[in-house]
Amino acid sequence: MFARRTATRIKKGTVQKKNRYTKTPNYWNTSQDEIQVDIENPGKRYKHFLKKRDIKLFLEILPNREEIDVKFDAVLLASGSYSTDGWYKNGVIGICAWKKEMTQEYALCYFNAHKSIFDKLGVKYAVKKDYAICYFTENQIKAYLLLHIFLHELGHHHDRLNTKSGRIARGEKYAEDYAFKYAEIIWNRYFEYFPY
């Protein structure tokens, strides 16, 4: 038996730091060879309708894959958020968990901007004075998250790659246009791979 030493050494009257200052490599601080898919706890009243296999399968059907993969490190199935459906930060796309009851309320401006995709997916909705209530099914949630939210965040990634500064420069309109353009391109292929 021996006593385990946990204290740091002292050299010339100064306490030495422990060798714990190097960050553990992960997709936040290290470039990845292949895209990682990670899951956070969805949070109270939220659920992940997407699975890791859905993300991996969806990545396989995307066109221009060699262009997309550059500096794209991870997809995180993130915890639910009242204010956002997804986000993008330095090569990591976050897709937020969805409310468990599946019904969503949207401001009319958001609803009107996305009405075409809701109609194509067959989402039932009721328009009120200043908001709309959308009644999603599980398959419609999955399709909306992949065919719009994921593609929107991928639009931010594409924007970042194609600017000299390496920053997101063209903003939300660019990402929205990117999402609608690529959703149209892969729409039929999506439904070949994902039963509806």
C-alpha cells in the first residue's frame, strides 16, 4: 500500500500547475475526418423525433456532398428551444428537439414564409388573427426538420465556406433560399428513403 499523491509540486517556491490544461479533442475544437452525429438530452416537454440513423441517411442523399463536407464537423441533435428550431456554429449544425405534443404555434410572418413547405408536407393548420397553429404528424416533423431546418443551417455553412472572411456574411435570406432550393432538388429522393 502506498499513499496516492494528489498535490502539485512546488519548484522555487511556486506551486506548479497540473498537466490538465490541454482540451480534450472533440468536434468543437478539432477538425473531424468524418461528420459526427451527437445527441443532447432533449429537455423537459421536448422529444427528438430524429435519430442518428436519420441524419446519416439524409447526408447520403444530399447532392454536392464533397462541397458540403469541407469544414463540416458534426450534427448535434440539441435540446429543445422555445425560440429556435436549429442553429449553426463553426462547422456544427444543431437541430433542436421538438415539443412532445407535436402541435406548433407560429407567428403569421413565419407561417406565411413557410406555408409552401407546410402545404407540400400536408400539414394541417388553423390560421388565427395574428398566429397559426400547425398540427404535425411524426413523419411531417421529421421531414420538416430535415428538408427545411437542416438545409437552412447547411445554407449558413455554405455561406461561411464561400466568403473570403470565412464568416457567415449573407445571413438568413441566403440560408432560407438555400433550404428551399435544395429541398426542391432532393424532394422526391427524400421520400424514396424515408417512408411517409
